[in-house]
Amino acid sequence: MSYKLLIVDDSKLARMSAAKALSVLYPDWTRLEAANADEALSLARETAFDVALLDFNMPGRDGLQLASDLLELRPATPLAVVSANHQEEIVERARRIGAVFLSKPLKEQALSAFLQDAVRRLESGHA
Amino acid sequence: MTSATAELLSELQLDALTELVNIGVSRAATSLREMVGEQVYLSVPNVSLETRARAIAILAEREVSNLVAVHQIFEGDITGRALLIFPETKSLELVRAITGGDLPLEDIIELEQEALAETGNILLNSCLATIANMLQRSLKMSLPEVLRGNAASFFGLAPPPDAGDVVMFLYINFEVRKRDISGYIAMIMDLPSLTALKYLLDELIERETGETSPVSQ
């Protein structure tokens, strides 16, 4: 089954890098991209997506605030917040919101583990 | 993007550079959090090419009071200086946060110089080592030096003989709200390094994106 991944990052390079990893791991998945939280939210209101990768440090609202907003819109969607800033408080907030924390630079292996888990959740109907 | 920036770096090169700095400083913030035991807040980095005079003016606009800086020179394929800068009035508070807060004031004052140099060393190394690793190059770092003065004196330090008037200038704010500590990390790189930097950024872009062509949403 093919899913749609929402990639939100203010860095185009980071979005391209995530897109490349996705095309290796799940070539049949499609993706949506946004450069900030506002853009991501308006996109999410118009277009359905199944899984999301959110950068943490962005101009405007950060990735954790965006994760809360997206989960309000689409509860139980598998989300990951991606950052090199793995301070305890940030990792803990991600966990409380129900998002997975992934380290930047994003490694294919870590993305793969997150997406495999997301697929399991989507297919068992828990997402 | 300033016009000088647009002339010298493509949009994607600038994006890659900003992202590199963001990742480097995020790692440094994680190190600082371990040292002070409180969450460190970061701004979004600002990267641009400026004249030396404009870089000084930008910093001077931000802080009027006396500043303390921990200064390190990095050398390799790219050469420049990295500075951890904060108002002089916050430096004892930073030392107090790092030493655990139980020491009497006279001990904190005695430790100040050494503690600042060590903190700067850890933060700047954490940031620059991450950048060097991502660029797959090694950078040699000088020993940290604690400076007191203002933006003009920090950026007016004797440039390398072949340095031009335009520098790559970047800064990012950090804040430990519970301790009322704030400051920023700034880096300047002289123009002769820029050609090498562009090459390294292109290599990074190729590694990160492979054959995937850019997509707009």
C-alpha cells in the first residue's frame, strides 16, 4: 500500500534529502512539502496525508507546535520531529505530544525504522 | 538575501550553509544544556555576506553594553573565526550556572576566565566539528581566547593578509530563560575561503540529494 508523506522544513536541502531517502525506501509513496508551519497547516487542511516529518527549528512556529496542530486536525497520525537539538526537554515534549524524535542529519536507517512503524500503525488501523 | 550574497552563493548553496549552521548550533545547544542543566532556546540562524563594516554595525545594533567573547580561529579548506558572544553582565551568571551555583562569588570570579574559555571551547567545537563532519573535511581549531570589548574590536581583529572586505557573517541567538542568560554565536569567514566553501557545499548538496531533482509542493 502506498502512502503520502508530508515533509516540513525551512531548508530546501533538508526537504530534498528526505525526499531522496523516501524514494529509496518507498519509491511508490508520494509526498507533500512545506517550508514552514503555516504553509504545512493550510496544505494539511486541503490535502490528506498519512505520515509527517517535521523540522524543529523553523521561523514562526516550531515543529513541536506544528505537531500538536496537525494531530488536532488528524489525530493519531504518525509524526516525527527532526532536529540536531536533542535536549531532554525537546525530546520529552515530542514524546508527550505523541511524536517520534529523529536526529538530524537524518539517517536513512532511522527514517526507515520510523516509516516501518508508521506503516504498521496505519495498517493496523491505530493511526 | 543581500545582493552580495546573491552574487556569490546560489539559493541552494545558501540554504545548505544555513542548514549546516543550524545543525552545528543545535548540537552546541545540546552540549550547553548538559552544562547548565536548563533548556537552551535557539533562534533561527541568519547567514549573509556582508562587508566587514556592516557586520560590525549589525552586532553593534544588537548590543550596546560591553561584551565578552570566546574566540577561536578555524583553519582548513575554509578559514575564519567563530565567536561565542554575550553581554559582560551575564558572564558571571553563565559561570555560576555551569559550576552548579554553590560556589561563593569570589571563587566564581576567580574561575570566570577559565570557565568561559572552556564553555566557548565546548560550544564552538561542537558546532564546528559537526559542520566539518558534514562537509567531510577536518578543521583545525585554535585554543579559545577570552576577549572583552565590543563588536568593532572583535571583528576588527587583524584579518589574514589576503582577506577581502566582504565576509560571510552568520549569527544565531541562544537563551537560557531560567537563568537570564543570553548571547549569540557568530562566525565570520574571509572571502578567499568562499570558493572552497562553495565547492564543499556543492559536494554536500550532491551527497544529500543524489539524483532527486528539486520539487516544489
